[in-house]
Amino acid sequence: MAKSKKDNLTKKDISKKINSKTGLPNSYSNKITDDFIDVLKSLIKNKEINIKNFATFKTIYKNERLGRNPKNKKIYKIKARKTLSFIISKNLSDKIKDL
């Protein structure tokens, strides 16, 4: 049984979509995509950000803990880290369900 490949969305895909919707040159749509991602990164850095009718991004701090490899049962330490939480808005969720 072959595994199916995930359809990941890349910055290039987003830029192409912006290009096809607006008619802007590829260089401008690439710049728009890069700038948007940079703005999100800077805003999310240390706090929660809510984009109305889209989603909420939140930085979560996880403490160090013990983990276990399920295959060989070996126990190891998982380092403390920051993760990003993405919570989709109800409005966008409803629109996706209607597709």
C-alpha cells in the first residue's frame, strides 16, 4: 500500500494565487507573501494575535519533560520550547465546511 503525498501549501503557491487573482507580476506577489509572513512573525513573537474572521495565533511555552519512544520504550528528555498555536475562526471554519 503506497502512502499518498500530502498537499502542502507553499509560499510559492500563495504567490501564484495572488498573481492569478490580481494580475500583479510574480515579483510583486512574492514580495507581498514574504512581507505578510514577516509581519506575522514579528507580531506573534511574544503575544497572541487575532485576525478577525481568519484565525488566532498564540505562542505557547512548553516545559521540559520526559518522553518515551514507543518502538523501543527508551525514555529521553524533551527540551523546553516555544510552539505556535493556530486556532481557526468560526466564520472561516463554517466557510470551509460549505465547500
